[in-house]
Amino acid sequence: MAMNMGENHYPISISKIGIIGGGVSGIAAAKQLSHHNPIVFEASDSIGGVWRHCSYNSTKLQSHRRDYEFTDFPWPDRDNSDYPTHLEILDYLHSYAQHFDVLKCIRFNSKVVEMRYVGNNGEASDYGSLLPGQPVWEVAVHNNHSDTIQWYSFELVVVCVGKYGDIPKIPAFPRRKGPEVFKGKVMHTIDYCKLDHEAATELLKEKKVVVVGFKKSALDLAMECAQANQGPEGQPCTMVVRTLHWAVPHYWIWGLPFFLFYSTRSSQFLHERPNQGLLKTLLCLMLSPMRHGISKFIESYLLWKLPLEKYGLKPEHPFEEDYASCQMAIMPENFFSEAEKGKIVFKKASKWWFWNGGIEFEDNSKLEADVVVLATGFDGKKKLKTILPEPFCSLLEYPSGIMPLYRGTIHPLIPNMAFVGYVESVSNLHSSELRSMWLSGLVDEKFKLPSVESMLSQTLKEMEVMKRSTRFYKRHCISTYSINHSDEICEDMGWSSWRKKSWISEAFGPYSIADYEKED
């Protein structure tokens, strides 16, 4: 490792379990595994993950707080109908960590930079125990303060660094048409998030700003730009859009609560799920017109409520594909009011590049700009590939191009390693907590894993369902069969998969975090 710092090559053993990352998934895993005294390595000086490092000043949760809480730690004001800000969420996560004494497990300013597999190669596929009694992984940790590297050894490593943050995804540009030729300022949203309110306003105010992207981070950024440019001297913010996605103004559709369409057992019965029998497959086929009708019903409301067609923002794909890929976003309040005033304008383009005065498009039109902000997402897999050794780095997405995670947690081809926070659903906090409960039971040998072949087969079935559900399947989202996924986790742990008190609420009531309180 070519780093100009002290390095201790002799690994020390301080715990059987090492956890990488102190975000939502990391503290959930640490809490559920606390009886094993795990060590959590957090690269920054604070817990919170993306809520701490990838949030704007205006960032809020996209749901009510009661839908984003741990099962054993309710919000103090959980009935407050306002969506909590990112600062309120950070306070909640800190309170949770303090209440359950998780902070003692965390080593801040400690970045994992390398890993070595030291297990028995002949037993690489043996999942008989995640704590075999001897080290399987050695982990190199860079301390930001002392500028040194220390190696640690663990029997189990739980990876919780997530898919977002840290490494920005930057578009590729033709030669001599990249950011280097632009005389203005170019930044990714990860850098914009580091600005305080005053600095962000100064960057955007009275500037010709271009925001590249049309997902949640891009929508919020365009709103901040519009608000910073009120008044006669204000400049419009231009959103460069390649792929349109559906957004909703709130969680009501033609007077009906949104959960009726996707978050009940009966509504998810309309959608395909892994391991379904022949009868269920035939029913899915017969009920497909109803499934498509629900998507059209939601689209009709969105086209009535929002001026999507007026601004050329109607997606070409159906709403259900965005929901099935966890890409549905809440439209910022007053977003189209700002568009009506000319403070937000839109430019659809599949290809673009820089010139010295701004951005140029494939139709040879040019757009002048002072600031270009790339809301183009993150390269989460690159984060993993920088620390995982071969052959596991090459096996990470084998064989389907997506991480094959059994129960959303165990990679069948990577021994003694768990991943929490990589499979998306409607509530990622709920998914992380439930999978951490499952992982804790697995570590304690309350149940056993099937064979590697069986686990791979199960993950491939999930991939096929995702591919048939949405063209955006590589986001690895289980939202249309999340209840079935949770059923399987509950059954592994010996819990009842039906969590409601009556068959009526079981069939038609919304499934939420509160339904999965831990059983002894």
C-alpha cells in the first residue's frame, strides 16, 4: 500500500465481529449484535451515514416519522404529521445509539482501506458457523488523526457502507469536452452537501445554475436554487433531464391512501414474487390487467395534479416500474410554482458535454452556465471493490450483474461476511433492522443457512422477478414483494409470518415497522 504513513502489519484481535460503517445499517447491526461486543469502524467523526454527509439544508424524510423508526425506539413525537428534517433524523439516530449504548462500539475517524481473507480456502463455502473460532478476515484501518494503519482480525465482518455517498458517479465525456474546459464551477452533490446555508446561497444566488439529473436530490437542489434566486436579479435554474421518473405530491391518490395500492398483503398479491407456485403464477398472469390498471389509476391522478405534460415531464414507462425500483420520490412543495415563475426550467437531453461557457447538447444548442451541479448518483459498488480482495471482488456481482444477497444479507460466495443496507425497499431503516435481527439469530445459530447452491438459486429467482417488474432492476429493490421477503425472514427466525391480529387487517391493513417488534 503506497501510503506515506505508519503501518502495523500485525493484526490485533479485539472482537469476533467487525462492522464497517456507522450509518443507519451500521448502528442497527451493532445494536442487534451487541451481546458479541462488535467493533464499528466509521470513517467520519459522526454516525448517521447519508443523513450526515449527503443531505442538503432542506433535506427531509419522504415519509412520516412513525414509518421511519426502530421497533423498540419510537419517536418522542411520532404522531407529528410533518416530515422530519435531516437534523431531526440525526438527533433521533443519536438518541437511539445513546439509549442502547451503541456508541461505545464505534471507533470514529477510522476508515477501512483494505481487507485480507485468511480463512481456510477449503471451507470457503461452509456456512456452518459465522463464528468459527478463528480469524477469517483481516481488516486494515486508517486512523484519520494519527495517520497510521492498524490491522485487525475478525471471524465475521458486517459491511454497512451502503450504496450512496463517498464515491460520486461522474458522467464520461468526449475528449476535451469535460469539466476542464468549462470556465465556471462544477461540483457533484456530495460536495454541495458540505456547504452550510450561507455558502450554498452564495454559490447559487444570481448565478446561471445547471442541475444534471431528475431524481430526489436533483429536485431538492433545483428548489434550493430557485429560492436563492428570488427577485428581479435572480437567474433560472435549468434541470438537464436524461431519464424522467414519476414523483408524487403526497401519499393520497384520488382521495385514497397510497398504502392501499402497494403496502398491504392483498395488494402485493397482485405482483410476482420469488418461489411462487404454478397456481400463483397463473393468478398473477390473470390479474395483470388489474395491476396495470392500478398503475394507470395512479398516473391519471399525477397527470391531473401536476403539470407534467405541460413541461414535457411525463415518463414513458409506467408508474409501477418506478415503484418496483424504489425510485418514486415526493415532489418538493411549490416545485411547479417556481417553474411557473420561470425559476426552474427543463431541458431533456440524452447526451451533453461542456464548452467554456456552459453545456452543449447533441442538437448543437448551447446553454450558458456559471455553476453546474451533477446530481448523478453514487458508485456504491466501487466502494466495496476498493477494499475487497480477489477473488471475492470479481465474485461480488456474479453471476447476474447484481449482488446475489440471500435474505438481502449473505453473499453465498463470500464466506463469513454479511451485507446490511444493500437491498432497497420502501423503508430502508426497517429493512436494515429486520435483517440485522435475522443476522443476529444466524450468528447465534438459532437457524442455519441452506447450501450455497440453494442460496444462489434463491437470489437468481429474485433477480428474475426484478427484471420482469422493472427496466431499472439493477437498483435491487424488493418493494413489490417486501411483505413476502419479510415473511421468509420471520419464518427463518421462528416467528409467525402473519403479524396482524385479525385476518381483515392481515389482508387489507398496511404493513409497517411496528409489525416486526422483536420476539424472544
